[in-house]
Amino acid sequence: MAYAVIRVRGQPDVNYNIAHTMELMGLNRVNHCVIVPENASTKGMLQKIKDYCTWGEINEETLAALIRARGKLAGDKDLTDDYLKENTEFDSIDALSKAIIENNYRLRDVEAAKPVFRLHPPVKGYEGNKRSFQNGGALGYRAAAINDLINRML
């Protein structure tokens, strides 16, 4: 399983440890999204940044749509099926997204692919960026509801 992590808040005076953790994950700006594997170290990092980000388990269809719509290569070129056929062992974006979900491959392993997706703000906005998802806000763990949020941000 893989998590999709989206930065929701962009505050200038963030605690150094939290800012450093978000920088390690590649979440430097609001509405940036990264795909990370589910493991103990990732879960610890997510707990540290829970007041600034939201995350959940992404499914294959949403990941494939995300890569098609927002996947970029160095030089701001789009990540396409043709590029994957020539430069990786995958023949399509669907095969790549399946391998990422199963933690067999990472987007960073694709040559010249940017690991960060720059998304639009969500249609109808966030639910509120000061409360957790469980309390009616937009922050923290949201399980499979992350797929709905990503579809609103494509």
C-alpha cells in the first residue's frame, strides 16, 4: 500500500523539525502531493507533519489519473506512456501505478521524473485547514477519502 500526502498549510514560522520533515518528503509548497510507501519510518514522519498535511491510501485508478494529469519530467515535459516504454520496464502508466501501489517501485526510480505533483486547489475548497479530518477539517489521516480530494484537485 502507498500513501498520497498533500500539504494543506503553508505557514512561514513552522517548527524546524516539522519543516525539515516536510522538506525531506518534498512537500515544499501548499497543494504539493507526493506518493510514499507505507512503512514504519514513513508513518513516523506523517505523525510529525500531521498538523500541516493530509494523507491516505491512494488507489490504482486515482494514481494513474494523477500521473497522467500532473506527472512531469525534467524540463517541464509530461510523463507519458511512450516515455515509460522507452525508459523503464513498464509499458503504461497503469502498470507503473500498480507497481507503486504494491511498493515494488517508486516514482523517483523513473529517470528524469519529478517525484512531486503540483496540484490545483480543490474544487469547493478544503474543509478547513485548522482541524483534523476526523473533526470536520482537512488535516491528518483521511484513509480512502484522499482519492476524492485528489480528484477534486486534478
